[in-house]
Amino acid sequence: MNLTVFDPAKAHGARRPEQVIFFILSRQTFAIAADAVKEIRSTDSLAGAAIEIESPEVAKVRHAVERSHRTYYVVNGCEHFHLPVSRPSLALVLRQFRVVLLVDSVERIAEIPAVYPLPLAFSGEERFWYRGLAYVDDRITPVIHPAGFLSREQLEYLDRLAPPRRDLQQRTEGVIPA
């Protein structure tokens, strides 16, 4: 006789625990997968390397930064999520996306049991911002989708505005005749 045991994780799709970084923006808590973040830096450490960009079409981006031979765009988290302006002190450099997210602080790094799907009440642009919701310590926290900060079209637009990368410019200066 073969008995089947009910497994709630299988009943609701394959949800598994994951490490996340809880961070604060304008007194609101958010979470992002820890493996989506390459590094956490102070905003002061990036200030000297930041190149100012004027982009009226992408107002949440005002600076670009060169990191590991790539141009990253600095996204103001409060503007992205339509929250009251705050003074960010940390920058989350994302791993697979050319985004540096400005945040007020990091609350903690923890393991969450699962990311639950967004309710249908999330019907606008926020469906692109969030992967789902996490329930931890009697709180529901939105889990950020790292690809939701800048669309492909926005990245292409910003690439056209950004000054040419210094390393590329130096390599081509010796090749192209004057």
C-alpha cells in the first residue's frame, strides 16, 4: 500500500527558502534576493566616481558609475517606488543588472521561507517591480524584482546619454588615426 503524504509546498508550487536583504526606503521595508546584490557600498564611496546625467525621460536616474568595466545607472529608490524623498546612505550594486539602487539603510540579511505570489490588487507598474511578498516576523514585505528598475528601452536611452566609457575611449584613441 502506497500512502501519499500532503506536502503544502508542492500544493502551492515549488516555494523554497532563500536569503534576502531587507532594506529601508523612506521608512518602508523591502527585500531583495541576496544573490541579486553584488555589493553594498556607502553613497560617499561612489560619489567621486559618479558621472551626472540629465535624463528627463528617466528622472529616477541622475548619475552613472563605472564598475568593473561596465556602466551602472544609479536609481533613486524613493523616486522609483513613488515614496517621499529621503537621504540615502547606501548603494546596492546589483549583480546581473546595470543598476545601483540608492537606499536609506540595510535592516538585516535573513532567510525567508518562501516568496508568495502578488495578489491581483497589484495591477499597475508594481507588477514589474515585485517578484512577490514575504511573510516574516508577522510582517508582509514586498520582494523586489531586480529587473524591474530599468526597462531595456530605458537602458538603451541612458546608454545614448551617458558619456563614452573611459577604458573604451582610451583603447580606440590609439587605433583611430587623427
